[in-house]
Amino acid sequence: MHREVTHNTLYATFAQFTEAIDNFFAERLPKEWYDWRDTITDNFRVIAFDLPWHGKTLPPAGWNHETYQLTVESYVEVIRAFCQALELDRPAVIGCSIGGRIVVKLAIDHAAEFRALIGLEASDYQPPWGNHSWASHHPNIHGGEASAGMVSGMMAPQSPEETRWETLWQYMCSGPGVFKGDRFPYDFRDQVASIDTDLCPLFLLTGDYDFTVPPETTRKIADKVPGAEFTVMTEMGHFCINENPARFREYLLPVLDRIRTAS
């Protein structure tokens, strides 16, 4: 699927299941989702794509002449372009980690384009990161393994070993500089109060073991947004979709039922 985005052509690899209300994941799905996807796809068409530079989606032509850097603007534009390219009818969008944060920005600026927005491990503020050049091209450091080591403590100890290591493997396989480029600063704190949940419902879910985005951080967003629904997911960490899919399902299905009923 190709679509013009800024100076590059958007190419994204994606997977989808069944035909129903569009439910769009702004990131890839773990393999465990295939085991119980029917509980969702009875009512939803699930679409998940790999962001350019990630997974099966290659970097754009000429990537070797630039340094990869994701931004708020480029992330929002890719998501909107992808939805438009597939002619999705006001999909419900789920995002986790940086995807959860960009969901907040979608609610601020583009709520009318979506049926519902679900932010996992969402926050409205991230100051500039420190020097992470080690995660890019240091001759003595394997960037993928170092990145996996950095995020390994962000998962709950109760999450199954298999899915925790599957999550870490995805980081180990990341391309040079991608982990560094995915870390971008943002500040939505003065904007979130403008979110209109009558126009587009906003659901926020955060794991209680996520020390990078603790529940109180996400709760601050909900406190500023009338109608926003906030849930603490117990025994869950930062990578809730991947690290413990079966437990995450228990929190996701009631939200999807709410969206389906409202639709």
C-alpha cells in the first residue's frame, strides 16, 4: 500500500482479519493474538500495520542518506494516511507505548475521523531524552540487545516468560538507530482539555507495573478530559498487548463491547 506522506512514499505492511467495524492497531500484533482473535473479529475487522522502518515495512527509498527520527507530526500523518489509503470508515484506533501517546494527539486534533480512541500506557508529556547514541551506531554495543535490556524491566513479573521474551526479541531485531529514532519529546499538557469525548470516546488503560508511564501519569489526562475513561490494569507492564495478551484481553473486550454498542 503506497501513499504520499511528507517527502516520502508511505509503504506499510499490515495484517487484517474478518469484515466488521474497523478496529485499527497502530502497531504490530503478537502471535498469541491469533489464538483468540475470533472473540474480537466476530464484531470487528482488526487491522495492524508495521510503521515504516519497523517489522516487515522497509524504510523509504533513500533512507541511507538520512537519520531516522519519528516525530509527533510524522506519526500522526502516517496513521491518517494509512486510514485514508484503506478507506476506513471512522475506525477505532488502539495504540500502546508511543502509540498510546499518539492516540492522545489524535483525540486532540482529529477526533472526528475516529469512532473511538484507546490509549495504552498514554501520557501527555515527555521531555527530551538524554544521549542515546549508544543505541545507534556504537562499534562496541549491539544496539538491539542493548535496547532490549533497557526495556526489559518495563514488563510485569507476572507476565508469561514466553511472551516477555517475544517482546524483547522484537527489540533485538530492530534496525540500526530505530530505537533511538522512536524516542521523541512532546508536550500535550495544555491541549488535552480540548478533547471532546462526545465527538470521539477516549479510553485510557495503563499497567500498574509500568514505571515509565505509571498509572498516576495517565490519570492526569483523564482528570482533564470530561468523559474520558481510565482503567488501571493490574499485574501488567508497559507492553500490555505483547507481554500478556491473555490478561490484556480481559480489559480490552469490555471496551470493545462499549464501542460496538455505541456504534
